Amino acid sequence: MSWGSAALRRLPTTVLALVLGDSIVGALAFVLAVGLRFSFDWSLVAQSVGPLPLRALVFTASLVIGMLTMGLYRPRQRPTRSEGAVRAILGVIVGGFISIVLFYLVPHVAFGRGALALAMGIAVLPLFAVRLGILRLLDFNPIKRRVLVVGAGEAAAKIYRLRRRADRRSFDVVGFIVVSPEDRRVATGLGIEPLLTPEEARLTRRLDEIVVALDDRRGFLPLEFLLNQKQRGVPVTDVMDFLESETERLDLDVLRPSWLLYEKSSQTDILYRWLKRLFDLVFSSVLLLLTSPILIMTAVAIRFGGGTSAPVLYRQKRVGRNGYVFELMKFRSMRVDAEKGTGPRFSSANDDRVTRIGRLIRRFRVDELPQLLNVIRGDMSVVGPRPERPEFVDVLSRQEPLYPYRHGIRPGLTGWAQLNFPYGASMDDAREKLTYDLYYIKNTNIITDLLILLQTLEVVVWGRGTSMSGSARRWPSDGVDSAGERATLPVGTVRKQDGH
């Protein structure tokens, strides 16, 4: 079984290039910092610090993890320069904190707080400059994979619409093969270009991949051309696999249920499920212990701000694994009388029903911490799809047949959809989040869970997790957590719940 190797094979070129660049900068910053700290007297360094390779590895790895927590390894990231600089600084700070923790846990890898501070200071500017250069180089990379698409209909248009440089860092489309006048008419209407016949495609110079994107599988397939290219060593890929690899989600428009049925997933592996449950118990217990002072202060603040009769927690029914309905727990963030006189209603962006304490704990996701008890009880997992309310699930399941598939695993505190599309306020948004949930369910493994968990720190610090990979959308919060009442759900709409 190779959970790790499967995850590594899916790493995009962008991620590998950024990790390599950051690692080189981290190692050089470490050597320079130690040299400056000891006036480049390497005999004194050997006597005072000890062998450098292991310590350089620890600092570099800590730095890479710090950058990861700030979302700086998103394959399709498009940061502004100012945001990229701030995130790089915060990533270095997190990396320094990880190094200090390791110094205390494993003293023989320590190299001194002075040298650590110097290494962090030296690394910041080169890290930002090098990753800016790497992203610019990848955007204009002249040796991208040359991809030929067989088809020129709606499925092919999904590839054509990946127009942003950040979405096409790894490939260029050579052309789209049309096989009939009708195909050409449809392609013209969709604005797809350039269009090629199979004969013209044969004359195309180097091809690195062919993607079959026919709308009708029973239609004409240039089988002779495809077999000939495959014999030449050109891989032939289904459009579903191609879009999954390039967008890190499953496109529901081209997804066939049978494709999910026959795909292998770690969810069917009993060892993985046992390890995941063990991790949930250990992680939740440790985090509850570490955050107990915050939990106590939050409970006291809520009780003090709302009166002795005000409930500290509120509970709401959610749908868990295999359709099991459980009560999700959160800290109360609204006034007790939030819906008095008006009944359940939507919350606005600056809702005056949210208390001052509620606004603070929502900002840093402290209101979510009681859900660790749900994890320990087995209602939830640390990583997984976000649990929805039964009323919403009924509507969504009727409108999207694949929606119940997400209930095959325990819902999570955080997940792939929350990182990439954390806010939803419509049926289209719920459908979009489902594409990420299905991708996670299909590709889940121990490495993926750890990476998602690390990147969740980005959401806590920034209040959102999508700005580095797309436009972040903020929606009003659910206005039902104060009194336990439930608003009715109009058919076709979905509202934001508990900050996600």
C-alpha cells in the first residue's frame, strides 16, 4: 500500500518547483546565518553547534511547513505582491516556531536562538523574490506539456475555459479535433479554437498528451490516430482524469457515476479507516487539552456578556456518515433574543445580532472548538466534508444525485472543500463545494489529510482559504445559532452554516 506515493504522484509541477526553491533558500539562509553568528569560523561552529546537515534539514523542513500553512503551495495561486509578501513573512514566523518546538523536543538538532533569528531574517526577502520568479517563469514556460484535445463540444470547452495563466501553468492546448461539420458548428458557437481535423493533427509537431473529450461516447472516435499516437509513447487521457488533475476537483458535468464506482479509494481500506479514527481521537484530545484555557475564557466571556441564564453552547442537527443525524456543538455567538419579533431570518455581513465576543470567536474559529467533542464521540472526523443540515440535504439530494455520496465518510471540522471554496449561499455554490468533496473522497489518504490540516491554519489566520487560488467570497452567516430556531429553506437555495 502506498498512500504517500499516490499523493506525491499527483503533486503539480508548480508545487514541486516552489518547494525546491524554498528548500534551497532555506538551506542557504541557514548556512549564512550560522556563519555570521560565529564569524565564519567553521571550527568554532563545529565545536559550538555540531554537524550542520541535520540542523539545516530541520530548519528547511520547518520553513517549508510554515509556507504550507499560509497557503503558499497552491498550484493555481495568484497572489498580489503585498499579500504574497505578508504570507511569506508569516510562513517564516510559523517555521521558526516549529523549529523552536523541535529544539525542545529534540535538543541535539538545536543550533541556537540567535542563529535561528538570523536565518529567519535572511530567508524572508529571498523566499519572496525566488517564488515570485518561479511563478513568473512557470506562467511563461516555453516547454509546457503540449496537449491535443479530441472533441470540440461542451466537455472540450471546459478545457478551453481554463484560460488563466495560473490554470495553464503545466500545459498548452495545441488544438481541438473536429470530426464532422456539426462538431465544427458547435465549436464555433462555443468559441473554441484552434480547430483541427484528424489529418491536420497528424502533422502536428511534438505531442505530450492527448485528451479524449467527446460529448457523446457513441460518436466517432479517431481510433486509428489515437492508437498510432499511443504506440509513439503519447499518453491518452480521459477528460475527467485530465480535469481532475488540473483543477483538483471532480467536474459533475462530465463525471459518470460508474467512474466513481470502479475507482479505488483509501476509504475502502480498513487499515486507513482505523488509523484515521486513531488520529481523530489523539488529535482532538490533545487540542482540547491545549486549548482548554481558551475554552474556559470563551465560556466565561459568553456567560458574562449574555447573562447567567444565557446558554454558552448551542446545538444543531446535522447529517453525518451514512445519513446518521447528530447534534453539532458550537459556542453561541449571537444574542439570545436575536430572532425575537422577527423570527428566523438571514444574517447580514455586519449583523448586529452577533455579540462582540461572538464576532471575535468567529474571526479566529474559536466557536468551532466544541466540535472536537463531536469528533471524540465519533460523529465527525478532523478532516472531511462539512456536515449539512437535514433540510438542506433533502433539497440538495433531489437536485444533485451524487450529493448523498459525500455521506459515505464522517464529516469533518476542516476539509478540501473548506480550503478551496469555504462559503456557500446558493445551489450553485453547494454544487461547487460538492466537486471538491468528491475529489477528497476519491483521493483521500493520510498524507492528504495532514496537508489539509496544516493548511487550515491559513483559514484561521486570514479568515478564508481561497484568496491564493481564486476569488474569496464571503457570505452572511447562518442566523439560527442564538436561539436554536431553524429558518425554512426555499427550494434551490443553500445558506452558509457555522462559518463555512
